[in-house]
Amino acid sequence: MGWTEVPVDTGSPAAGAVLLIGIPGSGKSTVAAALAARFAAAAHIEVDALQGLIVSGGRWPSPEKDEEADRQIFLRARNACLLADSFAAAGFLPVIDDVVVRRAHLDFYRATLTGVPLHCVVLAPGAAKARERNLARDKTLTTDWSPLDDVMRAELADEKVWIDSAELTVAETVDAILAATGLTPPPA
């Protein structure tokens, strides 16, 4: 078989895509990796890693007004959606994790990721727990992002799936996501 004959897409796309959102420290990356690991074919798309691909000119979000950083938030979301659509078409369940606290940002995901149904899950352990987790992890943040919790709760209050993971283990959080989304990993 030649390279031009190698099929990339399976003909049976993934059942959907999962977008795990929340403030920094809410457990998105850890839970996304654990959720993806429950499936026989899944991909974890860590949006912070996409930002890290920018070699020069990259601007990370900051509390100060920065139009270029805001533009790059949407650029990385678009790239996450492109990857998710590609993985889904190839039969892999994409699990995206991103800090999303504004309605416009979430609406952008919904408008851009169109290949499969999008299951949005808000991880909401609370500002105090997220701050505690941020202080305890290797990935040290220099900015206290816990005030974003109030913004997220105000702008995204109508989202259907909210999981308070403050007292849940990673496995319990994954179980709650599976129950809320109806996605079913294959039996072990």
C-alpha cells in the first residue's frame, strides 16, 4: 500500500468531543488526561500547550487589557477545534481543556468545532480550592486567577453541566463527566 492509499479518517467518527473548562487550578488538564485514558481511542488537547507552540510573538493572557493576548486566546481555541475535528474524524474522542470564563469564548468553541457534538463541562471546585491547587502544583502561576471564578459563574451560569470537583478524586470527577455527558468508554 502506498502513502497515498493510507486512510486517515475511519468513516465512523468519534461520538463527540469534550470541552473541559474552568479557571486555572480547577483540574482541567489532569482530568482531561484521565478522561481520555478511559477510552480506547482518545486525544487530550491541552490548549496551553498550543499557546506554547508560538516561538516568537506569543502573548499569554494577563489581567491587564491586552488586545493581542485576547486575539491569541481565540487563535489557540481555533487551533484546538481544528485538531479536535481532525481527531474526531479519525475516530478519536477529543478532550480539550481550556480556561474559558466568558460567553463569547465558549460561543466561539461552539461555532468552530462542528464535526461532532460538543459536550461542555465546567469544572468548578471554587476559587479557594483552585488557588490552593495552584500553589501546590509544579506549574507555578505568578498571577492569582481565582477572581475569574466569579466571572465564570456569572457569564456561564446557564451551562448545563457543572461539576464541583473540590472534594472529588480525579477518578470520581471522570465518572461524573461520563454520567453527565452520556459518553461511554468501551468495557475493560
